[in-house]
Amino acid sequence: MGRPPLPIGTYGQIVTRQVGGSWTARARFRDNDGRTRLVERRGSSKAAAVRGLKQAMRDRAGPASGTVTGDTRIKVIAELYLTEVQRRRRGTTYDTYALHMRNHVLPAFGEMRAREVTVARVDAFLRSCEERLKPNTVRSIRTVVSGVLAYAARLGAIPTNPTRDAAPVEGRMKEIRALTADERRELLQKLDSDDVAESHDIPDLVVFLLATGCRIGEAIAARVGAVNWMDGTIAIEANLVRIRNVGLVRHTGKTFSARRVLPLPEFLLALMAERGLQQADPEALIFPNTEGGFRDPHNTGARLRDAVRRAGYGWVTSHVFRKTAITVLDQAGLSARAIAGHSGHSRPSITQDVYMDRRAEGRQAADALDAAMGLLRNRVSGE
């Protein structure tokens, strides 16, 4: 009867020998694919060679070999999971996950062993979060908890991810409020007469947001070269974000669906021409800071909120301008697919996400915005 194979992630007897002035240590190691291979390391001494070999085999084993078990504490698995998130996801995603991990998940589960985190405990934790946090925040926390436990399940520490069976996070539907035509007119007039808002380039930024339905991070990341003056379009291809310990970063799109080409209403093209952008450096930003560089999205959002509050529209945020543009397109009779393509949303269906070009079709979206917001053309022309 043959000798039984080594358990996966383990090694056999270490054999050493001296060759000239150095030492060699070798052993047979059974990899995660089930194959047994000879691993060898050299060192200046016998002990150094053995240490190098053992370290190589620990690295080769990785967490999938059984170093993470049902008895491993969640704080250890969480650290491994965040390392994977940092490798695979955008910096802003990692910052958000790390914040929720530090402030919510680890205080609740950090000292528990993986096998002790049950459906009932996850559900009770989420319900307690619902009592003190907003639904969107709780959903984000649930994503982090699920990610950690799914990671543990993939490594064989637990049989399934208990978060999947916890009750969903419930949230009250908020009223979707967009600016009416009269409100748009009044707000823009007040912003135009606000010297502080004008000094921060807020009025023109608001026009851009209304005319495109872009996210504020997309607007301040847009470059002059993205505008096709002949076709009257702009390529939305990046999002400006601040990453902890890194600074401002221009990401190539919030998501795949966020990268799109938009037709521009005539009033916005006229505004950008008035700003001298047709002759500007293609690499220049449409809305730079005072030194021509990136605007901080948080500071820009704060100045925008201050400006609309002074105008008597304290309920308005940058996303209200996006909702207004989408509402105008809906009222104009555009299809859900056309609006999703124009807005950079990943719905209405997975087929459209994966297989269909989300570029806005023709100039229908721009014409609808032009017709609904013609008052902005008068603003540009000075009438």
C-alpha cells in the first residue's frame, strides 16, 4: 500500500546540504492544486536556508491552505479581506469599507470566531444599526459584513455566508424632488447675482449639471478635450474623488456604465464657448480651481450648498440638479433605456448593462433639455 499524500498546504521532511560556501534546504510541498512539488532555498548558513525555505512554503500556502478556520477571529479575517479589497477595488471603495469596518463591524464582531457569527447575530447587528443610522449607510455596512463572511466561506472557515439569510435592510422611500422651471429660473438668477458664488464659479457649474445630469465629481473632472464641438457632444470618462492618504485622484469613471458620450444642449455649448473653451488647451479642466488644477469635490459641494442656501433653496444638493435633468427627460417621453444611457446608470436591465452601447442616441436628450431650459440660453446671450 502506497504512502498517503501530504495534506494540502503541508510539506515533508526538510533536507539540507552544503554546497561550497552556501547551504541548500529542500522539501516536498503539496500545493493547493493537489500536486506535490520540490521547493528549494539557499542561505549563507544551514539555519538561514531552513528559515528561507519555511517562509517560502508559508507564502506558497497562503490563507486557502487552512490558516483561516472556524476558530479564526473575525478581526484577522477582516484584515485579509480589506487587503483583497484594496487590491481589487477603487481607493474610495476601500476607504468606505475600512471606515465601516473600524467604526461598526469590528466593535460588534472583531473578537468573535468565524463559526460564532450566526444569522441571528448578523440580523440583530443590522437591526441595531437601523435604529441609529440612515438606510444607505446600513446597506453599506451590510455589504462589508457580507464581504468578510463570504471571504471566510471561500477559505473554508465557515460553510456559508450567514449575511445572505439576514433580513434585508428596510428604508422609507424618500420623495424625489426636482426643480420646476420657475425654481430653476429663480435659483439661477439669484446665483448670478451672488458675488461669492460667482467667485467660486458656482453659477456656470450649476448650468452644466442641469444641462447634462452629471454627477458633481464627473463635472469637475471633465476636460476641454472631451468636448466634440462639431458633433456637440462631451465624453464623460472620469470622476474626481479624494482618497485617504493619497489626495485627489481622477478615476476613469465611477463605474463602467458611467463612461458615456452625451449630446449637449445648445445653451451649454454657447456657455462653454463664451468661457473661451474652444481655444483652450484640450488637457485643461472645464471647471478648474483657481490655479488651474483639480477642484476638491468636498469643498466644491460645500460651496455649492452654501450658495443655494443663500438663495433660499437649502433643500437643493448637487444630486437635485441630476434628478431635475432626469425628470425633464422623463417628462419629454424618453425611454427608460435612453435616460439610463444619458445618466450613466447601470439599469434598467442587465442586458443593456452588458451588451448594449449606452451612448445617448441622437440629439433627443439634448433637444429635450434645450426646450425645457431655454431660459439658460438667454442667460448666456445676455438677453
